[in-house]
Amino acid sequence: MTTLAKEFKQFDIICKNDELNSISDHYYVSASNSLSPSGTKKIMKEWRILEKNLPDSIFVRVYEGRIDLLRAVIIGPTGTPYHDGLFFFDIQLPCDYPASPPKVHYLSFGYGLNPNLYSYGYVCLSLLNTWSGAYYQKWNPSQSTILQVLVSIQGLILNATPYFNEPGYGSFSSSGSWGKKRSLSYNEDVFIMSCKTMMAILNRPPKSFEKFVSQHFRNRAKTILVACNAYINGQANIGDPITTITAATETPSLTSFIFKIRAGLLYSRLVDSFIKNGSCLESLERLDTSKNMRRRKGCQFAVGGMLFVLLLLTATIFVTKYCQYAI
């Protein structure tokens, strides 16, 4: 277990005295539910399951005075375009729980970075009965749990190839050239949105998780920036493990030119956010391998600019002569 996990409990109950401030930004705070005694008993059992069985990368807060509400955060899994990011979910248990599945809202900050996670917070998952699926994939009142929901989001949604989560796209083999190309392009978009989500979370961390958010990004800032540099330089596919990379490394570009431009523009903002959060980035100059890429692309832009000017002059001369002949 990481130092952060030790300092910040994976599962904790927010006491009534602390709830007013900690619960005020919860998506379902205004929709209070009256639970039956059997529903309350089931929720207490769920709390015990969460307390004992949460994976290291999932953290949950529940509320003593609003036992129908939960808030969870999932750390983006390694080997995916979501790596090192934080993904928050607000959960409400309906009045007839567990007969009906939990309601789950993704705190998207306006970014729909997965076919199953919409920009307005909708979570598309068979286990929540928000997507079609086989009967055994849907919510089962006698067997399904909140822990299952969270682990399913982590494993089935925040995966290495989210492009194939799109309805109808799963039939395309990820090993096929067309499908692989589309998947890699989608991962580039996802990583850009994930970085923007990081900055949004730092700017407005969800309540009850302020310290967690701050410490998480202080711990992960350099890892995120090293990966970002590698992607900008085309030295790794999005989500690939990052080994020791130097400015002298020469490899075929593994990321698109458009991604390089977008990520390059985003990079300085990401650095500023991490520094504002208290990250010590004194070695950032050494890690910033994207300088070579920018110099190379700068030369390409210069050559491209000269060719464009030459083409424009040629077209102007042609049009001028044509007009003279026409007159």
C-alpha cells in the first residue's frame, strides 16, 4: 500500500458534524431517499464489504447522516490512457435498494473521455442497468454490490483500449490495422482530456477529497510529465510503460502530429498546475525531452511556411497574367 493510502483511509465515514460542508457538492445531495429497515441493513453490510475489500486504487467516503450517498475516486490504471488520473463518481442508493441498482454520476468537468462516461456525467454500464447486456451482467439484488460496480468501472471502462467500448466497435479486432489505428488515435484524445480533467480537479477538488487530490498529484506530477514528454516526442504509445528516455533517443514517431501540437500546448499549463499545487519540479528541465521535437517541428514549420509563400506567389502571378489575357 502506498504512503498516500496510509495517510488517507481508503474507506471512511464522514460524521454528521462534518457533513454539511463535505456533502454540499454531491450530485445527489438534494434528492434525499427514505430507506427501509432492510435497505439500511443492506447498506451497512455494503459498508463492511467496502472497508475490507477495496483495491488499493479505489477510495470511498460515506456519510453518517446520509447513508444513501457515497463518493468514490478511482486512480487511472497503469497501461491505459487514464494512467495517474483521478476519476470521481457520486453514488446514490435508491429508496428500494437493493431491488434497484445504485445511481452513479461521473464528475466529468465537461469531458467525455470514454464511450461509457458521458460529458454530462452519465455512466453506461450493464451492471447499473444503464446499458443492455446479458441477464448475468445486469444488477442482481441478491448478489450485486457497490464494490462490484466500482471494480467494473475500473476494469471494464477505464481500460487500455476504450475505443472498442463504443457500441458496435467491439467486433473490430484490436489487432487489425484499421481498428488499431483508430484505437491509438482515440487514446490520444483520451489522454488530452484526462490531463484537462487533472487540472480541473486541482482547481476544484471534490469535497472530502481535497487533501487526497493535492497529495496524489504532488506524488505523481513528475511521472505524468515524463510520460507526457515521451508521448509528445512520439517515443511511446499512449499508456505504454515509460522507461529511461533521453533527448538523444531516436525512434519512429508513435504519436500523431496533431497530438504533438495539442499536448505541447497543454504541457505548460499542466506544469503550472502542478507547481501551484506544490510539486517540486526542479529537474523538469532535464526531463523536458520535448524541446528537440519542438525544434524539429519548428524547422518543418519554417520550410512549410516558405513553400506556402512560394505557392502563393506563383498563384498570384498566374492569376495576374490570366486576367491580363482575359481583358
